[in-house]
Amino acid sequence: MTRRGLLALPAFAASGNRVKREVFLRSPGKGTAVMAFAHYTRPRGGQMVSVEQRWSRSDTIDVAFLRRSTDNGRTWSDPSKLVTGEKSASGMRRVHPRTGFADPRTGRYVEFWTEGVLPTDDPLEGLRQWNIFYRVSDGPVRQVIHEGREFSATHALPGVWTGKNCVMLGDLGSVPLGTPDGRILLPVEMSVAAPDGSLFNPGGGYTWTEAAIVAGRWRGDRLEWEMGDRVKCDASTSTRGMVEPTIDYLSDGRLLMILRGSNDKKPELPAYKWVAYSRDGGMRWSEPKPWTYNDGGNFYSPSACSQLLRHSSGRLFWLGNILPVNPRGNRPRYPWRFHIAEVDRRSGLLLKSTVQEIDTLQPGENPVLSLSNFYAREDRETREICVHMTRLFAHNDGWEGDAMLYRVRLPA
């Protein structure tokens, strides 16, 4: 086992000394950014897996490495390589690892990823090729396929046909969620096939997707899957549809879904996060509306992922970007900046008085800094919220950035 070798940096004054930033994994050099995260692999204890991803361009993982820990991340095993790009006769097979799920009822660990063969290795080809795969406790690889005779590896879910459109797990914030009756809920997003064979894109943005929940129920050592209704919007409100859903329960049993939108190509539109509610476990959803503070006030957020996280105290938190001015599509992701705030578990709205900054652009730094593409978890020993996020500098001549670990000590 090797020490993790974290380098502690000063806490941010704006956070009242409640945030500490450490280097989790350093970039190997200019032109390559490291994105890394770690999560638990058992319902209790300190067994963890760390996934390191190396990126040199958008939406492509050059290579990944796995490390394991048995002592809550104090030490890690030597890395083992995970192939994320492999040439075949049909094109380049690309793999995007996502977070796993430690089932509290069965003790099984389920890992999930998105995979597809891209004919010319263009990331946008994934919108016709991606499917979701999983493995239970190092067992055989299986695909997430809706139950029923009409469904197959190439027609995995209602409205999804490989080669025409796709289904995928969003960013790392689209975390699987366990239900009181023992199911596993996967928040997913899908591209949409138009009648003429093109990809439906009524907003004219970079892409267009719709969101849904796919619910898995145990049958022996495998999962049977059922997809709920889609969460979708009009192009007059978000030019990229509904993207990268994150979910959790409210105190009355409703499911809360927070979604990424966009004003890409239409910067005059207000850029918000979006919210939908379900009363039946994720099969049917309310129409998505702009997510607001508990006082009814709006807040701006760029087209970037976010995450809901339930703390062991019972409190529900949201992590994401909040801006003082209306952004333009994905940008900017640095001013006012990356935040954590508590969610009112009765209303599902964001408690304005709890908003706390985690990181922002520092003096002298290049403003191309992006604070996004993160994963958050609770440390089982300290009860701090740990945020894995890369301080990404996406330069035109190559990406760079170290994978950071932020430790957020919660106020009473």
C-alpha cells in the first residue's frame, strides 16, 4: 500500500475556515488534466475505490487507473490500469466510469459505466452509441436493459435504439440512489431520435437530451430494470433540454430531481437549475420548473453538473455553481463560484441562508479555470463532506489541472 500523499493548502477565508483544499492526485504534466474521485464499496467500514481519469480533450478519457483502500483512504494500493479506449473493426470503444452503489440490504457493490463504439472517435458520435453497463461484486458485465421481450442490447430502453440515439449516465453527480423497498434508482439522460433519422435538437444548442429514472430490482444476483417517464422541457426554456439529473428523497417521501439546463446559443434566456418532483418513486414526474431559493428568489447557474448529497445527520445538501450574473452556456464556471447549500427537505427548495463558497478563481489565475465535473461524498469517520474536483484549465494547446480534494466541515 502507498500513502495517498495529499498536500494541504490554506483554507479559504470566504468559507470561514470550514473548507480545506488538498491535492488528491497531481497531473502528470502539461497537456493532461487529472480528474479523480473515490467512493465506498461496502455499506459500512472504510473500504474504498479511487478512479483516476486522465483527459487531454473534452468528453474523452485517455486512460484510467484504479486504486483501493481498506482504511478510509489513508493509504491506497498501487494503481491498476483501466482501458478506456480500444480500437475495433467498428471504431473506437470508449468507456466512461461512473460512481458505484454499495447496497445496504444485500452488501453487494454495483459499479456502473457508460460505454459505446464511436466510428471515428468523435465524442458527439456517442449520442447515437452510448449504453449503460454494470457489474455486481466483480461478477459478469451486464447491460442495463428494460424488462420485456421487445428489449435487447440494441434496444435497451423505451425510445432508445443503438445507432439512432443513446442512453447514458450524466456526470458523476448522477449518483445511484437506494429506495426504502430495496430498489436502485439510476438517474439517466437520453438523446432523442427525430423522425428523419437526425438527432432531435429543437434548441439549437450543442446537444439535446431528456432525463429519466431507470429502477433496478434484485432478482437473485442480477437486476431487472424498468424506466419511468421522461423529464423534458420546451426549447424556449433550455436550449439543451434536461441534462445530468441528480436525485434524493424529501421528508414526505417525494423524490426531488435537480437538472442542468442551458442557454447555449440563446444567452438572453435566464440560466437556471431546474427542479421536478415525483410521488411514485420516479416513474412519473412534474413538469420541470426553475429551481429557486426558499424565499422564491431565482439564482443563476451555468450549464454545469450538480449533485444532491444526503448527510448522516439527515440533512440534504446541494453542490454546484451559483453566479451573480446570467452566464452564457457553460461559461463562466468560476466566479461566485462553486458552492454548497442545504436543501429544505419539506419544500425541496434551496435554503439561501446556508449558501457557502467552496472555491473560486484565485488572484493571478487564468480565467479559463473551470470548477465543475466533481463528485461529493461524506467521510464516514469525520462526517465532513468531501468534494473531488479538478481545478481544470482548458487551454487551447492542451488541458491541465490537478485533482483536488476539498474537505467541508458543516456548521452546526
